[in-house]
Amino acid sequence: MLENFWANAAYSLAPTVLVGLIFWFIMRAIIRADRTERKVYSEIEVEERAKFEAERAAER
């Protein structure tokens, strides 16, 4: 009976743990993608501002 109890407990917790891990991986991927996107956007913005300032200085 003791072995059956622990097997039932493991089988009962396995779906919850599995769904939790899947959720964690998905959220981690979303957060990393957002962080990367913000970094790239920031780099592009710096480049565009530098181009704008260079064009502005050339016009003067």
C-alpha cells in the first residue's frame, strides 16, 4: 500500500509540475525576446540619431 500511495502522489503532481515548467519556459522566452528587442531598438535609435545629427551638421 505504501508504494501505491507514493506512485499515486507522483502521478498526481506530475501534470502540475509539467504545466508549470512549460509555463516557465514560455514566459522566459517571451521576456528574453522582449529584452533583446528593446536592446536592438535602442541601438537602432542611437544610430538614427547619429545620422540625423551628422546630416544636420552637414547642412550648416
